[in-house]
Amino acid sequence: MRLKDKVALITGAGSGIGREAALLFAKEGAAIVVVDVNEQAARETAALIDKAIHVRADVSKASDCQQMVAAAEQAFGKLDVLFNNAGIMHAKDDDAVSTDEGIWDLTLDTNAKGVFLGCKYGIPALRRAGGGSVINTASFVARLGAATPQIAYTASKGAVLAMTRELAVIHARENIRVNALSPGPLRTELLMSYLNTEEKRRRRLVHVPMGRFGEAKEIAQAALYLASDESSYVTGTEFLVDGGLTAAYVTPE
């Protein structure tokens, strides 16, 4: 098993990528700390796993992030994998002119500050375990920008990408690897609730060479690689899992 005897904390694990990653990581031998702001959803995910606990946490709050890491160490004695996956995409996130300041603050607090706080409290736990893997969920929009305006979300994912690179360099000599996972458009509740018309969905898909939305399970498989020792020489990377989208629109340097 690829994660035998590992302990993984996954935020946003009540649904979507987080839930699929929790199930897959558990299948590969890991004990799972299922974290979500929706406690019922977290409980439901944990109930599907033999060795798991659930923790209700708002990742934009320092006390919640501190508590979720403490719960991991208390329950399982250590932390090996930190998957900062929780994120939001607000329906009223638009261009800079139209987006309300409150939407900006809410999005950045969850998507960017949440990764910062996860690392603030999670990295010391990885040190105590002798090293480990941090995976931060970014997005293809951090590289391309979005065809459908969502300025706060795009900015927040750009911040995740930048933080990932810096943290990887800082902690490389501590046996702590830090990588970003950048999904393309996925058939998840998060994106489908945002692309809430057929026109919006067609507009997004026209850019994807594979011609379909990705599935959360496919992103979980990529996360598994970054969590496992198979990626022992991989740090500071942006792992794009996007159906070829960025290959079609980014000019090689």
C-alpha cells in the first residue's frame, strides 16, 4: 500500500476532491483526519473509512487550524501528509468592477489564508514526524485566468501557487515537500454550482482538448502520488491535471 502507516489530514474532505482523496488515501493504508466546515459532511466521509476521525474547522480561522492539527496528533500520534484542499467559489465573484469587497475577503480568507494557516500549524507537526508532504489545491486559473470572470477565486489560487513555491524552498532541507495540485474544470458541486447555465459550461469546455470535465477521483489519484514516497524528489511543483487545457493555451518559453 502506498500510504501504509501514514497519517493524512485533508481539508474540504466532506465532498468533492477532498472526499475522494480521503477514501483513496485510506484504501492505500493511511489514517485520515477528515476536516470540513460542514461537520455533517465530514462525519459522513469519516464513516466510510475504517481508521478516521472527523474535525469541524473553518480554515480561515487560526484557532480552528491549530485545533485540527492537534486533533490529528492526539488521535494518531503524528502527521505525515497535509492536504490543504478546502476552497470556495462564490456565485457573485465576477470582474474587479462588479465583485463586492466582501466576496473578495471571504474568498481570499478561505482559499489563500486557509492554506497559510494550514501550513502555519501543519508544518511544525510534519517536522515532529521527521518530514512529510504538503499538497495545496490551486487551479489552472492561476496560470491562465478564467474565461468566466471570477477575480477573487483566480487571485486566491495565484496566491496558493506562489506560497507553494516559497514554502518548498524554505523547507526542502527538512524532508518536507510542498507541491501545488492544479485541477482543470471538474464535474464537482463546487464548479457546477458556479457554471450554473449550459452556456457557461459550454464556454468552459470549449477550451479543454479532451472535451469533458474532469472527475474528482482523477484529481485524488494525482494527490496520492504527491502524498506518497513515490514523489520523494518532487517539491515546489505545480501538478496540472487539466485535460490538456493549459497545453493548448500556454506558449512554451
